[in-house]
Amino acid sequence: MNRELTNKQLYNKLSDYVVDEFFADNSSLKRIEFGPLEVNCFSICFWVNTIIDSEKQGVYIKIPKVILYKKENEKILPLSSDDRKLAEDEYRSLVHLSHYWPKNDMNVSFVKPVGFLKEYNAIFTEQFFAKHFFKMFRQFDLKRRFNSKPDNTHHILSRLGKTLSRFHQTTITECKFDINSILNKMEGCCDELKAFGVSEKFINSIIFKLRTLKDIEIYTHHTNTLKGFDVRQVFIDKEGRIFLLDPGKMKTDYKEMDLARFIATSRILYWGSMLFFLRMSPEKSYEESFVKAYYGDNEKPDKVLCLLTIKELLKHWRMAYTVLGIKQWPSLIKGLLKKTYIDPFYRRQINVELVNLER
Ligand SMILES: Nc1ncnc2c1ncn2[C@@H]1O[C@H](COP(=O)(O)OP(=O)(O)O)[C@@H](O)[C@H]1O
Ligand SMILES: [Mg+2]
């Protein structure tokens, strides 16, 4: 029975499956290599690759699983209904994107799904050989501080913005922005931050500003959006080709949701590096390259984008507290991190957007 399989046994089983299913009928096959099991926050992954006709080719095996830094969740089996839902939603999105993601001169593609094994919740995608774009983004943003020359990062961000816009265009319809429901959700997030111990005075000032927007009438567009349009899910190879992965569940939503998610994840580019402690975020012009390319000449970002960016920042702030809560660190250190780095960082980011909101 599945339940008895350890991670190692499952790894062996899935490795055999990949070799039989994807590499078996290739007579020119050379040595096959198997990558180690990688444990992430929401998945366990590994790769299998080989050389076919002097070209490296591989399959990535991903088992979505809610792990969230908890050691006991690192055992893949048994799977929970949440784990299964994660995988099914993701696979459905990948298949949809393989048909509808724009194929064009921008050279921005979504990772290609090649199979799904329901029994083990395993998604198989074509392996790409590329590096994390956000690391390159950090390096260029740092270099720019000493050298004002424009860099290639702007071009990459433009390609991302333009391709996302083309994808959105195929399902776009005008709609009213239900501002009150968004404001309610944001207030809910604010209340949670207060309960975590974030300055009541600051949070109340946000709530006060938000309430002044109640009932205003704004129009925008609905379209197919991707939960996972995140700067850390962008990869770039030696030829400059861009690959995206992990789209998450697709949902009809305001088009600005995808933009706001990408913007918020870009603002926290230095999260996880020592430079976050300097409360750094990339220069604004990078974000502008992305947003300008998305809108083209016809439209400009507006209140909706601003408001949804604040909403995303509030969610990331709450997430930072949740993650710190899980970590087994001394409470003194946790308190210091919150008050000295996390809170000032998000306060500054949100203040900037609150000012933009009034324009
Ligand atoms: N098809 C693929 N080719 C190359 N690397 C991949 C592929 N799929 C996943 N990866 C690697 O595995 C990591 C985790 O994959 P991801 O789908 O983002 O999982 P999670 O849901 O846990 O974030 C990625 O950051 C990337 O390094
Ligand atoms: Mg990911």
C-alpha cells in the first residue's frame, strides 16, 4: 500500500517510472542521472536527465505538498486532500498554459507538463537548464548603485510584462472594481497584523486611509490570472530564454492582481539575503519597465493597481510573521527582527503606495 512507502522508496519508484515512460525507447541513450530530493515549502522535487542526440534532456518530478518548514510534513506519504488539491490545480494550470500562453518573439515560456501520476501526486515537467532570474536581478540592482548604465534586467522585465499582457488580452472583459470587498479583505489582514503585535497606531492609520475609499466607483478588467506570477519563479538560460514555473491555481480575477503579485515579490527581492537587513528593495525604474511594457501606450496604472499592491504587501507582511512564528529561534531574536527590520520595511513600502493612492 502507498502509505508504507518511504520517501526513498517513492523516489526509486518514480525514477524507474520516468526512465520507462520518457527515456525507454531511445536507443542512443547515454548515462542517466538522478538528482537529489529537494524539500521546498510547498513541494518535494527531483530531476532525472540524460543526453539524447548530444543534447541534455530531462524531466522534473514535483510532488506538491504543504510542508511549510515542518519536519513532520517532509514525509511524502500519506498525502492530504490539501496536497492533492495543490497538485491538481497546478497541473490543470500547466496544461491550460501549454495551450494558451502566448508563443511569440518574447521567448517567455511556461514549463511544459509531460505527465501526472495521480496515485503519488507527482507532476512531470520538461526540465529546463536555466538560472534564477531574481539572483541576477539583485546583482544588477546592486551594480547599478555604482554604475548608472542601464542593464539587461529592464529588457527582461519588459518581456515579462508584455507577454503577461498578451496572455491576459485573450480573456479580458471590462468590470466594476468591487472596492468594498477588497477593502474588507485588507482590513481583515490589518486586524491580523495588529493581533501579531504590529504597531496599532500605524495599522489604524492604514485602515483610516482605506475607509476613505469606500464606495468609490472604479472600472477595470477581469481576466484569467495566475496565483504564482512571482519574480522568484522566473528563470533565464544562457541564450536569454525565459522560463516560468509554478503557476498555482488559475482564477478569473482583476488583471492587476498578477501585476501586484509580481510587484510585491520584486519589492522583497532581498528577502532571504543579508541585504534585506539594510531594508533594501530594487530601484523603482525596474518595476516601471515591467508595468510600462504591460500597459503599452494605451493605458496607465491606476488606483486599482496601487490598492492591490498594498493588499499584497500586507499579505507578505502577515506571512513574514507567520513564518517567524514557526521558526524555533529565541524570542528575543524574533522580536528584534520584527521591530528592527520587518516592520520598518513594510511600513515604508506601504507608505509609498498610500501616497501614490492619493494622486
Ligand atoms: N521543469 C523544471 N526545470 C528546471 N527546474 C525546475 C523545474 N521544475 C522545478 N524546478 C526547480 O524546482 C524548484 C521548485 O519548483 P516549484 O515548482 O517552484 O515548487 P514550489 O511549489 O515548491 O515553489 C524551482 O525553484 C526550480 O529550481
Ligand atoms: Mg515555486
